[in-house]
Amino acid sequence: MPTQRLGIIMHGVTGRMGMNQHLIRSIVAIRNQGGVTLSNGDKVMPDPILIGRNAEKIEALAKAHNIARWGTDLDAALANPEDTVFFDAGTTQMRPKLLAKALRARKHVYCEKPIATTLGEAVEIAKMAEKSGMKHGAVQDKLFLPGLRKLDMLRRAGFFGRMLSLRLEFGYWVFEGDLQPIQRPSWNYRSEDGGGMILDMMCHWRYVLDNLFGEVKSISCLGATHIPQRWDEDGKSYQATADDAAYAIAELVGHNGEPVIAQLNMSWATRVNREDLVTFHVDGTHGSAVATLTECKAQSRVNTPRPVWNPDVKNTMNFSEQWQEVPDTQIYDNGFKIQWEAFIRHVVEDAPWKWTLPEGAKGVQLVEAALQSWKERRFVDVPPLKV
């Protein structure tokens, strides 16, 4: 079958997410498999050019993955009509301006989240993208996790009956940097550099909640900076100015119109005693389920045991054994790669696509509502976002 070239400008791929998930596990993997297959059987082969400030790092990254093109001049890359897609995984503060520049250069745009640090900026760039006539999208990778795809299958099958609640537990201990090396970049803990748990993770939870459980209507959130002093990549001490944990309750309107309560606990200062770094526990009238990144287990109404509260007698039930695994019925590819393939099809053959920049702006809306709730110590409504 014929193979069509697609030139992609990739900016910010020397960072952890940009390099590992977007370059290596997505674009390089797509190239190694022979491209993306279109609906008519034709192939699309991504031809990336890596752009960054550090020429040495960019060149080394390109050579390591057999990518012929790289550079440090973004304006020159945007001026090349042969490259029609711009992707950004750089800093959040720079993202709206970079996306705007790419749209003015008549490029389709795709980017990491958050799409901006403020709702005003997010809405502005989303409006610009909508008016431009170009294709646009924001990463919503959690929707493609195997565990959440299994959970969504249960929902679509009516397994839960009337969905009642969600309890989301996310996080792990991020080393401070004095005794053991840090495993997350230090900018994550400086608000002036775009760091913070609420800004980072509420964007994810917005699209997960809206798509799988119900539309977010209001939120109450308490943030915290549990570890006020950390050490950076060079071993230098600094004061953490961003929140490293948040505890929230969100009111949702479920897909059947019934209310759903979501508890969202997230922390980079917690030690893990659960099955994965994130778990989603859903309770419904007809059944419950717990999803991790890759697995999902369920317990139906008729299989629910009868525990009895008696603090004077040691419990003999093994609750973990009373759940049934939802089996793997297909091969689950990398979530970032799946969304990249969908975006490429959207660009080339106008295939269906719903993960647009206005959807990305909704994530920033929830961030601002959560921050406002923390500041004012109250529930904050999340109205429909008009873009």
C-alpha cells in the first residue's frame, strides 16, 4: 500500500514525558511498526524534526533513535511547509505562545497538558485553534490505560447499575533529594515554574471524570505543601513553593443524570499500600469495581459478601480474594501511542477526534476551581465552559 509522509515538529522532547512517552514510545514505535494505517489501508509515516534549546542533547537524542532531522531554530522549523504538525511537551508557561505561533504558521497542533497555567490563556488559545481551521488536540492519555478501558467497558455494559461514587487514590513518595536522588524534576515543586499537584493532576482528573463517571459540577479542594524543603538535580536545597498534595471532593452528574460523588486524594508525600500508584474504586447499586493502571477487578451485587462489624473479634475475611478479575480480551498498546495514532488519522483523513484544545481548557478550569476552593475554603461551582 502507498505510504504518505507526515512532517512533525516535536518541541520539548528532551524532558521526561516528551522523550519517553511521546518520542520513544509513540513516534519512534509508530515508525518501527511501519507507520499508521488509514481506513483505506494506506500508511502514514511520521517524519519528525526534534527542536530544542540544547543542540548537544537534541542531536544525541536524534542519533540514538535514527531520526535524521533536529535543530534549535523553532521559527525555521515552523517556516517549512513540508512539516504540517507542531507538537509541544515543553514548559506549561510557554505553551500558549508556542501553540499560537504554530497556528499562525498554519500548523496542526497537539500538546501535553496543561494547555496553559490560567483559564484565560487556555480559553484564548482554544478559541484561536477553533477559528484557525487547523486540527488541534491535547493529551488525555489516562483514557487509554488498560485498567480504565476495562472499567469503562463495565460502565457501558450497565454493570454498576446506578453509579454512586468514585474514590481515586493517586501518589507515591517523591524523594526529597538529600538522602536519595529525586525521581521527579525539581520544577514540579516550584509554583513559579509551573509546578504543583493541583495544576499537574486536576487536568487529568477532569477528562477522566467527564468521560467515565460524569460531568463535574462542583469541587471542594484542600491543597498542602507537606515537604517544604527539597533538593534539586544538582543537590542544592530549595524551598518548595507549590502544593505536593491535594484532597478533594467533586460533585458529578452521572451519564444517567443521577448524582455521583468523587473523592480525589493525590499526594507526592505518601507511601504506597495499594495495588498500584493510582486506583479508581467505583461503587454502584449493582456492582463495584477497582481499576489500576493495567488491571480491573469487580464484585457484583449477588457476589457481595456479608461482613459484620465486630471490633472485639479478629476479622477472618480476605476481602481482596472476593473480587473477580476483568480479563484481558485484547492487546493494550501504549496509551500515548494510541492517541498519537488517532491524531495522525484525524490530520490525514479527518478521522473522528474529540480530545481538542477546548477539552484541554476544561482541565485548566477545574484547576482554577480547585485553587479557588482551597483559598476560600468552600465548594466552587464548575459551570459549562464556553469556548
